[in-house]
Amino acid sequence: MSKKSRQCQLQHKYLCKPQISPQVIKKGMKVKDLVNEYSRAGAFNAGRLAEACKLYCHMLDEDATVGLTLSGAMTPTGMGGILITLMENGFVDFIVSTGANLYHDLHFALNLPIHQGDFRVDDTELYEAGIERIYDIFITDDLLLKTDKFIQDIARRNSTSEPISTADFHYILGKAVLTDTPSPQLSFVAQAAKYNVPVFVSSPGDSSIGMNLSYLKLQGESLIIDTDLDVLQSTAIVFNSKKNGVVSIGGGSPKNFYMQTQPTLAQILDINKGGHDYFIQITTDAPQWGGLSGATPTEAISWGKIRKEEVKNHVVIYSDATIAMPILAGYVISETKPRKKKYLYKQLPAYISELKKNVK
């Protein structure tokens, strides 16, 4: 092959996508219009966000079981409202979160105010005033203590010697929020219980909820959280689903907890499903530091966590989730009809039984 022919062949391979033209911003544009402009340019993380929007819609069209992982201080920013809308529409089937996101979600249901703040402050003065800072968000000692009391009261009422999973406990907690708080419609924990969306916490001791449960053990009243049950329940969900996809906000332990369900099946239980079908992540972490938060989906393929790519089945958006997630959710809500809810929490006993039957 001549140099010129080789050049033409390579150009045909790499210049197959549309040309980029200047983006058009118009008065009255909707979220989907903005995403379409991102898609027309296809450049940088706006391009990846547009790809993620279309991939999320495809996941739903394929009736994939959609997990959502949540790390970072997202609920204090108000992001819980987005999760509620996604659950209402049947677009999220189960959640893996940090405990802190669940704890701070409860403030809204209890009408305990979270205030806009500023990061350019004297933190010593905040300490003297009884104010805690999450970057540019302010909460108070009084708010924390009232939330602690609510958790302790619910745990005392449901004290049992029978071990339960974090999904079991958060279902109990969510049901209590629905009946015992002034504004349960503002809590994603409450709405998850309403729609039987399991909510797992991969590190249950690493939050104020875990701190309160440990305190009750000193009082002789306790709920025994068995994290092995979490592994089995989440793995059973993945095993019993025809297709699986995830929207991972941030990374950390919740991301890994979701991703490990496939190696649990293949490596430990000798049931190889070939990896998750779809993967979307919004992160600010880079891969070269070796941390899980920045680990790429192509790296996950090497572990059998994600299915080998045959069509475009994974996207990483390097962005602040408070910017990207509302756009992603807004696009999906506008472009996809609500789908039938899976009510997975109700299915967990049957799913565990089916998994047990298939263990070799």
C-alpha cells in the first residue's frame, strides 16, 4: 500500500464523525437543547456528558437494572431531590451511598435548615458559634443533635438480635421518616422506602448513622448490621437482572461496592455473567494516582467488572457532579417516558434464594 493510500485509509478511520461547528445558544433553550449542542460539538467533557445522556436513555430502553452510587457531600447540596425524581420515574432501581449522604438527607425531612455559607471564613469562629462547614455549606450543632436523636429513637423501637443488612435498616429508617417527620417528601431515604428501592451503605460505621448505632450498643439496645448480607443482596440483584448499568456519582467505596458484584459472581461463586453492561461515572479524580475513584472503565474490563466493549457502553465525565448530574437527569427525564418500577427491596428474599440455587 502506498503512503498516500495508507493516509487516506487512516483518515477515513479517524475522520468518520461529524464536523464541529460553532455552538448555537438561543433564548428559551431547554436542557435537551443544550445537550444536543454539546453533542454536535462532541468536545471535551461536554461531549462526554452528551454521550452519557444518550447512554442513560439507552440503559432505560433496554430495561437494565440501574444502580446509582453516591459519594461526596451530595445531599447537603440538595441533590437528593434529583434522586427522588429519578426514583419516581423508575430510572433508579437501587442505591449504594456513603452513610453521610443518608444522614444529611434526614435534615430536610425534619425541617432542620441547611444554610448557604462561604469557604472564605474563619473556621475558628464557626467552631465557637456551633456551626459546622461542608466547604461552602453551613449546618449547626443543634441540627446534628436533633438528627441523632431521631435515628436513636427509630433504632430503639426496632431493636432486634437478628442481623440485618444496611438495606434492611434504611428501609426501616425510611418508613419511619415517611410517618414521623414533617416533610418526608424531601427525603430520598423516605422515598426509596416508599418505592422499595434498596439503599446500601458500603461502610456503615463511617458516618453519624453508624456512630449513633454504636452508641446504642453501650446502652444495651442495638441493631446488628451484617455487611455480608449487603454483599449477598446486592450480588443477588445483579445476578437476577437481565442487564445491569450504573450511574456513579463520585467514586470511592460505593462505586467499588457496586462494581465488585460481578467478581463476586465470577471469582467467588463461579457464576460468570461477563461484567456489567453499562457504566456512567461523574468524577473529578484522575486515573494515574491508582485510586478506585479515578479508575477507568477500561481498567474495570480487566477485572471482569464491565463487559468488553462491543458498542459504546461506558462513559466517564470529568466534572463537578453538582454541575453535570442535574443536566444528565434533566435530559433523561425530558427524553424518556417513566418506566415500570422494579420494587427490588420486595424481591430480595426470592433473589437470594435464586442465587443460592445457582452457586456451584
